[in-house]
Amino acid sequence: MRRRDVPPDLHTFPFALKASTRLGCPRLGRALHAQSLKVGLGGDEFAINALISVYASSGAMSDAQHLFDGAPRRDVVSYNALLDGYLKAGETDRARGIFERMPERDVVSYGTLLAGYSRTRRSEAALELFEAMMAAGVEPDDVSLVAALSTCAQLGALGRGRAVHAYIEKRRRRGRPSGVFLTTALVDMYAKCGRINAAVIVFRRSPEKNVFTWNALIVGLGMHGHGEHSLEYLREMRLAGVRPDGVTFLGVLAGCSHAGLVDAARQLFAGMVAVHGVERELKHYGCMADILGRAGMIGEAMDMIDGMPMAADAYVWGGVLGGCRIHGHVEAAEVAAARLLELNPEDSGIYSVLADIYANARRWEDVAAVRKLMEERQVRKNIAHSTIQEEMFLGTSPLLLSQGP
């Protein structure tokens, strides 16, 4: 266009700026900004909104704010672009301040802030905002509904999740079917709230499923100890032509761990790379260490760690230490505890578990030595923040809870 000496007009720069945003090319956006000023179109409302979006998307919030403050007229698009930028920059409170100052709000305004709250796990604030959105008569879109369901899953707020589901069903009867991401959020919410049957019903009724939908159900089954069912759904997933990923295997391995399916877990773990083409990550090794530890196969767990292509982390060694506590393997417990203390010397749970293992073996001098070491290092007992005691021995599965669709 420029090579043919065709001059840009009011419509040119907004489209070009949107393209630079989608391409993730802030340098192009800045060059277009300079060009718009040069030809006298820098004050155009649509160009300014597109520029705010360019700078906000690239994290240049001071530039975005400067443009916003100097704009002769600001509309809901201007505010939404700035709101989105602050949320992506992690400045949630500042984003809320922008939201509160908006003279008018649309579904994008609410959905953007809702998604930001959900990402940062400000769950109560997210649900309050969703309820305010409904009270204001703003009809939520799929982005808002997914964020609301994700928040309900985080909180275990089954009643509120069911209310959102009822709204979705009402909307469906009016001719607005649920997309795959909304279906996935419903499956995830019911699974994480412990309503596996409801999750299965939503899953089965869905005409479209992607890897995230399958993972939501398989992870939910794993969380609640349904090892056999998680294996069945993995087989069904493959028959449906959907390729499993690392999260899929994490869910199935966790289900095997809770159900004591050691042989199935071994076979699955062994075939991750060779059969399925999925690389093993630390969390998969951690889950296998937990499975083998619970089964008393401490030597096999230690051999697995020796063969790992990366250094074992707290979850891996925690699985070994947990198994040692159950089965009384003192020597392996000493190795695991030493590695864990290298990673986190302030974790009182490690000392407590090692002292417990020594006490069960009636090695009282070693119990006293552990307690003395705690005093020398000024380690305070704080079970509420103990990775080892809470996560490995009270039935919680951090390996699984940190995953989602």
C-alpha cells in the first residue's frame, strides 16, 4: 500500500495495529504509532483504542496508561483494553480500580476481570463479581461462565456450580449450545467437587470432546481413587483418536496410586515415551515414587530415582520417605530425608517424619539427635505448612491438584 503511494486513512491503522497485536510484535505497533502521528491520525478514537491494546498486550502499561489518559474520548473498548493489560501484568487490584471507574461495562469487562480473578485464585472475589454481573442484567458469555465454573471448582462450591450449570442449561434450551470449553469446565467443576457421576453424565452428553475434556474427567477420577475407571477412560480416549498428554498420565497414575494398582502403573509409566510419545516429567516420577513407596517397593523406587534424567525434587523424595514411614525402611528414609532437607531445610515435617521412623524402630538416640538438630537449626514445628506431612501422609495429592484442563 505504501509502496504504491496509497495514503492510509482512518480505517487503515486500527486494522494494522490489531494485526500487530495478534502477531505479538510490539516493535511493529510502535512503528505504526509513529506513522499515525506523522500523517495526523494519532487522535483517532479507533486508532487510540488499538494502540492501547498494542501496548497493554506487550506489557508496556505506562505507555498504555499515558495513551488512555490523553485520549480525547474514552469508551468501553478503551477501558477493556487497559483492564486486560493490568490483569496480564498481574496488577489485579489496579485492574479492579479501572473496572470500578468505568462509566459503562459490557460482558467483555466482566469476563476479563472474572478470568483474571480465576487465574490468580481470588475465588470469592470472582464469584461475587459473577453474581454482580447477573444482578446487573449482563448476560455472561462462555469466557465468564468458564471462569465462574473454574472458581467454583477451586472453592469446592458445588451449590454455586450447580446454579451456573442450571443457567447454562436454560441458555441451551433457548438455542445456545455449550461449546467444548464450557463442557470441559462443567466436567472439571463436578469432578473437583467430588460429584463424579455428574461429571460423567456431562461428559457423556457432550457431542464434542478435546484432550482437556478427557483430562478433566480422568484427573477427577484419579483424585477420588477410581483407578480402574481412569484406566478405562484412557483406553476409550485412545480409541476415540484423542492423544493423551502428560496431564492424562498424571491423572491415571494418581488413580492407580490411590487404588493400589502397582502393576498397571508400572506398565503405564514404562510405556509413556515408547508407546505414547509423552515425555516423563518430575510429577510423573513423583507419582511413581509414591506408588512404589506405598507398596513397600523402596528399592525399586530408589533405582528409578538413580535412573532419572533430571534431579529428583521434593515430591519424588517425599514419596520415598512416605513409603519408608509406612514400611519401616530406616536406611532409605535417611537418604530421602537428607535429600529433602537439602531442598527445604526449614520444613519441620521432614524432621518429624524421620524422628517418627526412628521411634518405630526404637532407635531413641537417633530420635534425640533429630530433635537436637531441629533446635540447633531453629526449625519451628508448623504442620500446616509441612509439605511432607500434609501432602504425602494425609492423603492429599499435590501432584494432581496442581493440574487442570
